[in-house]
Amino acid sequence: MNILLLDDHPMIVSFYEEALKDRYSTTISITKAFNCKEAYDAVKDKSLDYDVAIIDQSIPGYPEQQLYEGTDIIALMRRNNTKCYFILITGYNKKLPLYDIVRKTKPDGLVIKTDVTNDNFLEILSTILDGNKYHSLGVKECIADVWKNEIVAEDYNREILLYLANGFKMNELHNYIPLSASSIKKRITGIKKSLMVDEESNLVKEAIKRKLI
């Protein structure tokens, strides 16, 4: 079994490596990478066909190849190897970014970093290898909270909030979201109503307060 370990913290990579070797002994081959550039080189090595990739979401990017985070590496690997199982480890604990990963990237496993322990790491991997999806408790709670609010769960509405949270102006959003300015304005009105705010200026504040973003 060929495994790719990608994290910018060597101690975490060593933890994964030791746990895997203790369980699987000589039946595994491990490739380690600490940033998007090293991951790109490892994936482009056609001599390796990975069975499992354990990937940190927040890693140093490789702009020359438009690779900026763990989800970009998953997309790259899927273009090269559709058989690989992907476990994405993230420091995110905000609801909309996590929900966005589930909706768009669909990793086999999604785990908030603080949910990983010595006891459950190998259990997570075993669940994935058995063909099942794995979401850690923190991920499940975030997704459940998003689903409680159908307006926010909708893809374009979620994108609108995330763009606004990143400092984009409302009159700029039609340049990044494939909707007309009037459609975006109507959606913002619906989001305001859903989050029970009157002013656009309070929209992001309320979303942060509710730990959506």
C-alpha cells in the first residue's frame, strides 16, 4: 500500500508515519511531503500510484502550478489517480468552509485537526479502507448546523458570504459569481432575513458570531 503524507509540520508527519508502520509493518510504502511543491513532485512521479493520501488543508503553496492548499492537491491527484482514498485534515472549525469542502471536494475522510488522537487515527484509516466515509465529530456538528439554515446551505449563497468575509465588496461579487448583480442583491436580502440582520454591514459580523465563517 502506497501512502502519501502531506503536512507542513514534521512532527505530525512523524506521528502518522510511526502509527502506520506499527500497524502495517512492511506492507506499506510512505512518501512524505511538507508543502504543495513537494506534493506536486511526488504526484508527478509516475512510478508511484498512491492508495491513500493523508493531507493537511493549510500548507505552503506552489503558485507556479496554482496549488495553494490541500484541496488543490486532492484535485491534482484525482486527475492522475482515481483509485486513491483521501483523508483531509483541517484546522478549520468554521461551518461554511467545512461544508464547502464536503460539497466540492468530497474527501473520503474529513477531520478537524483537534479531533485526531492517538487512539482514533488508525480507526479513521480503517473506516476509509473499508469503503466508508468518515467525518469527525466536529465536522458532523458543523454540517448539521449549516443544514439547519437552508438559505446558507445553498451553494451561491454560501459563496456570497465567503467572498464578503474575505473583504470583497457587494458590487464586485458579480465578477466572481456567475449571477447578475440583481440576483446577488436578492440573495443577500434572503440571507439577511435568514440571519435576522437589517443592514448589509452587519451580515458578516452576524455570520462570524454564529461561527459560520
